[in-house]
Amino acid sequence: MKSRLWLNLASAALAITAGNSALFAQDFSEMAYKETSGKTASHPPQKVHRVWTDDDMASVKTAADRYQDQKQALADQQAAANAAAPAQAKQQKTTTPDKKVGGPAALSNAKSAEDADRMIAWEQRDIDAQAEFVDKVSAELSQASTQEERERLQKRLAERQQILEQVKQEHAALVAQKKELLKRAAAGANGEQPQGQ
């Protein structure tokens, strides 16, 4: 029984000693961490000695220098554009096809009378919308208060009237195509009857 008591006391003493040493070790590591973090925070980083090269001179330029560089670059761009303008205009004249050649656009070339009807209905809705917009711009123009606003609205009105006329021409071309398609269908139907007899 005495040996058992001594064994329990020895185990308890060992457990207490191990716990205290663990706490001491934890406290010691926290103290060491605080000391190292305090040392690095209290000392500012040292400046690095910089060697200047020609590559770094762009960062030394003043705002006035940068402004002059931008101004010179803009002048160079304008001079290049002015020099290229005549050649570009000449090239556009030679490559611009006539707008009237080839008839209406491929999207307005109907394949059947039903296609033509759908396209005509579409064009009619477009005509109505364009006419409504022209009326709206005309009303705004009559109520314009400044000369600047009147000029802007007159320009917009002229553009929209031109678009309206183009849409009306497309509509008329579709109506003509439909008539032609109906004639072909009638001629085809009349031409097939004699062959069958």
C-alpha cells in the first residue's frame, strides 16, 4: 500500500512538473516572439543605394517635359495624317463602287411572293417608324430655343428624311419584285398546262 502511495505521488509530481515546463516553454516562446517582432518594428528599413542609368531618366522628367513630349507626338501624328490624306482619298475614289449598280441589297431580293409579302410588311413598319421619328424631330425643331439646337435638329432631320426616302425606295423595289414574281408564277402555271395535255 505504501508503494502504491509513493507511486501515485511520483506520478502526480511528474505530471505537475511536465505541465509547468510546458507553460514555461509557451511563455518563453511568446516572450521570444515579442522581442523579435519589437526589434523589427522599431528599426526602419535601410535605404537602398540607387544607381542611375539612362533607362531611368524617363522617371526623372518633369510635368513640363512630359507635356512637351505629348505635344510633339501629337504634332507628328497630325503631320503624318496630313501627308497620308491625299493618298488615302485617291485610293477611296478608285475603290468605291457605285451604289446604284446591282439593284437592291441581297436582303431585299425576295425568292417568292410570300417572302416579298413579309419583306414589304417589314419595310412598311420601318417606313411608319421613320415617318414618326421625322415628325417628332420636326416638332422638336419648331420648339428649339437656340440656334445651335436648331442646327443640330435640322441636320438630324435631313439625315432621317434621307433614310426615309431610302426605305421607301426599298419598299417600291420589293413591290416591283413581288409583281415580277407573280407574273413568273402565272406564266409558269400557264406554261405547264399545255405540256400536260
